[in-house]
Amino acid sequence: MSTRDIGDRRGLNLALATWVSAVNFWAWNLIGPLSTTYASDLALSSGEASMLVATPILVGSLGRIAIGPLTDRYGGRIMFIAVTLASIVPVLAVGAAGAAGSYPMLLMFGFFLGIAGTVFAVGIPFANHWYDASRRGFATGVFGMGMVGTALSAFFTPRLVNWFGIFTTHVIVALALGLTAVLCVFVMRDSPGFVPNHDAVVPKLRAAARLRVTWEMSFLYAVVFGGFVAFSNYLPTYIKTVYGFSAVDAGARTAGFALAAVLARPVGGALADRIAPKYVVLVSFAGTATLACVAAFQPPPDVWSALTFISLALFLGIGTGGVFAWVARRSPASSVGAVTGVVAAFGGLGGYFPPLVMGATYDRADNDYTVGLMLLVFTALIAFAYTAFRLHAREPQPKEGAS
């Protein structure tokens, strides 16, 4: 096969992987854009609405721990197909629960909806195998643009519900998942350089746990990706509560936030290919802390609040691209899937707790979320300090099993 043919196949598979991620992220984020509707129709408290939003995030996060090593064994193609098909039934079940107006059923099926969120742990090793080390920041950044699925969900899901109803909307997403899986069967291929790793999953996870890079990158990713996931899911509730917008208008503004983060992610990855990822990550944390602090003062709508949250999204997006470029650079080649799974899981877990914290610390009397936003400021500052003083800009790749 010629170099040109390989290049064409590389680009095609990366584009397809990004699309698969986008559709699954849409499915994963189906509850968030409708949370204000559910809260109103089912008379939910702030805490109950927050739990509804957070439940798919938890499962989608923890599931990545197993999905990463399985991708090392079976390859990205098989795992993309498996995750996409496995997400169809939960999507339909959540739609049925929403149409029935049952909060317990929404919680239960929302738990399984988290399967769609595990797709991220498939795409990173898949992209890494297709690209040389010098281009992996770009590749993982482009794949990370699949996060646009959250923007698509935030913008279109409330509108589709208004046009067709809750259950039919979920049927449409389920059909998109099914067609995407069929496309993967006939078009997607693993890299010619992919070699299946048949080592047992548990020992691989133990080996990944012994690597210092795993826990350092998990912490950093929990802040940047966790912040993105949390705001992408909780922002509709925040905007409706603080600014009084309708569910559709809140969804449109949340889509703008998600889109900004999505576009910034490959920029962060590409910058990390050219300069040390450490400096990209430092800029991200500094910007995140600054903008979260500004948001705590509730800038007036619509220009100033939009500028604040879109700027926050840009810094979070740059950080997600920078951190995963760092992961690809520092992880042993045979452990990329395992390390990716753990890091991606902590990223998702970073998005699990903020909605619960925001709901628990919401000041109903003053109608503000100052405490929750300031906690993000302090967390970003801690991450900034750790990155600045404890991590090296340049270091050799660790050996297998090194701690």
C-alpha cells in the first residue's frame, strides 16, 4: 500500500471515528438538555434534577476503565461498533421513561445511557495507532471534536421534542446510532500497525495504575474535561434558573458553549505537538480559574454572560487537547488503551460531581451558584500549581511498569 493510500485511509478513519464519537456523545447527553423540562413536569427539586443529569456521566466515566484495555485487545473498529449498538436500547428506554413521566425509570435507564459515554476510551488508542507520535496531538484533538455531539444534543434535542415529542426524538437518535454502526462495519478499519494485546485486562489495569503518568494525567483531565462535561450537562439548568431563558433558548446557548470547547480541543492538541504540553495546560487552568470567577458574579445577559461562558469553554477545550496530547506522549505504547481508559474515566468523574455540587450549593434566596463556581476556581488553581511546580515540560517516556 502506498504512502498516499495510507494517508487517505488514515484521514477517512479518523473522520469516521470522530463522527461515531459525536453520535454517541449526543446519546450520552440526551438528559441534560431536557433536565429543565423534566424538573418542571415532574416537580423535581434542585438535587433531584442534578442527580438525573449526573447519573449517565458516572456510568460513562467508570465504564471507560474497562473499555480502554478491551480496545487494546479487540481494536477500535470492533469496540466502536459494540459501544454504538449497546447504546441503542438505553436511548429508547430513556425516551419511554421520559414519555411516561417516571423519575425512577429515568434514573434507572439513565444509568445505562452512560454506555454511550465510554466511546471516548475507544477513540484515543484507535487514533494513536493510525498516526505517528509527532502527529498524535493533532489526531487525538480531531477525534476529541466528537464532543460536538453535546452541542448537537443541546441545540437540537429540545427542538426535536417540541416538533415530534420525547419518545420519537429518542427513536431518531437510536436510528442514528444504528446507521452509524452499519457504516463502521463496512467502512472503518483498524490501523495496519495495530497489534492486538491479549494480556488479561485486570493485570493491564494494575500495570497502568503503577504508572505515575496515569494518576497525574487523570487529575489534570478531571479538571478540564470534567469541567466541560459538567457545564455541557448542567448549563441548561443554570441558564434557565439564573437568567430565566426557556429550555430551547438555554439549549441554544449551551450548544454555543459546547461548540467553542469542541473547536478549541484540536487547537490544544496541535499546540501541544509544537510546544511542550505543559504550557498549553497551564494556560488552560489559568483561563478556567479566571473565567469561573467572573461567572460567579453573574455577568448580565446576553453579551457578557455569553462571552464569559464561551471564553471558559475555549480554555477548557484547549486543556482537553493539551492533556491528551501529553498522555499519548508519555504513555508506554502497549499501555495506551489502559492508561487512556483510566484517564478518560477520571475526566468523566470530574464531570459527575459538579452538577451535584451546583445543585447542593444553590442559594435559592439569592438565586446564585457562587459557591459551586468558586470551588471550580480553587480546583483549577490547585491544578495550575501542581502542573507548574511538579511536572516537567520535557521528560523521557516511562518504561513499562515504572512508577
